[in-house]
Amino acid sequence: MAAGGESGAPDDIGDPVHLPIEDSLDLHSFRPADVASVVEEYLAQAHARGFAEVRLIHGRGIGVQRSIVQSLLARHPLVTGYVDAPEDRGGRGATLVRLRPSPSPRSAG
């Protein structure tokens, strides 16, 4: 059992951040240096949960995060394809990713 622990906040910047796995991930709050590892983990978790398609929101900006994301997707073993999102889902500020089918989808219950 830990002693103290009054604040409950992580002391180290390197502590993991737990995010809910949904059909989209907004990357705006992540540093460009962290984007690749965040996307890698997110894709693995989304695939394990049976998602066939996810949306990665990287923003339009000058394209740094978009380049990082799409470079990773081009060689990722769980990805069957990706495209810029349609305008109503973020346009060039988001990428739609198609994932390989999960070997055995989890059943609820």
C-alpha cells in the first residue's frame, strides 16, 4: 500500500495517460514527438475492440501531424487503407483509417 498520495496526480511527465477507445482520436493535445506512439497504441486497442474504421484528427495547420500520422499508417500492419476525411468529417484535418478485421470479435456479456 502506498503512503501519502494526497494529490492523486502523477508525479512524472512520463506516466501513461489512459484514454477511452472510441471511433476517433483527437491528436491536438499531443506533442508531435508523441503522436506516433499514441497512434500505434490507439490502433492496437481499436483493432482489439473490433473497430473496422477509425478517424484520426490531426488538424490542418502546416501538415506536420498529418505527415507523421500518414507515414505511420502507410506501413502499419493493422491498416488496410487510409484517406483524408470528407469535408463534413474534418477534410484534410482528419484521416479515416480502415483496419484489418479482428480475428475473433469480442462478444458483449
